[in-house]
Amino acid sequence: MSRPQEWLGLGVDVLEIHRMRSLFARHGKRFLRIFSPHEIRWARRHKRLSLRLASLFAVKEAVFKSLGINPVFFMRWRDIELSPEKYAFKVRLKNTLKHLLKFPTEKITAICEESGGYVLAVAVRKRCAGF
């Protein structure tokens, strides 16, 4: 039996994959600074690097939105660390962002899908009851 959950925030982001390709071409390694070494390794194992980078970027944007933060004003992108799993991303918040969670049972779940040259990311911030 699953435990009841309370939704605390929802973030959605849509991104054109070619935009990510041009950002990477223009800024190169400097652009990769927003990703952890683990995320970069995951992206490079795929034949479509720009798709993986776009997915990571969109999920991070959606996580910021689920927390109610405008990422333009908060430039610590590496405080969100993503671990790709089979059908979703495990989200781990670090440093400043970690302290924004109000409940010890709070967590963020994120998914990302690609279609027609776009990626769509959704992040749900929730609190699991019964702990």
C-alpha cells in the first residue's frame, strides 16, 4: 500500500534540442560547468550528446521551478545533481538548495521526454506522509 503524498511544487520546462547544440558549440567546456562530472559522463555515453545535455538542462530548470526559484538569479546549477534512472531522474539537492526543503520527508522526482526536436521535463516536489 502506498503512502499518501502532498504535492508542494511543480516545475515544467520545454527546450529545443538544437538550442543546446548551439550553446555547447559556442561556449564549449565553459558551458559544461553547470553539470556534475557524473552527469557529463552519462551524457557522453550517448551518441546524441546534445539530446542528453538538453535533457539535463531542462530537468534542472524544472527542479528550480518546483522550488519556486528563478534560475536566472540563482547561478549554482551544480547544487542540483541528477542521477538518471530507468524512467526518471533521481534529484539530489546540495549546499544552499538542500536547506530550502522544509520537511525531512520531502523529495523531488523528475522525468524528461523527447519528441520532435524538443525535450519536456517535469519535476514534482512532494512530501511523503507517514515517516
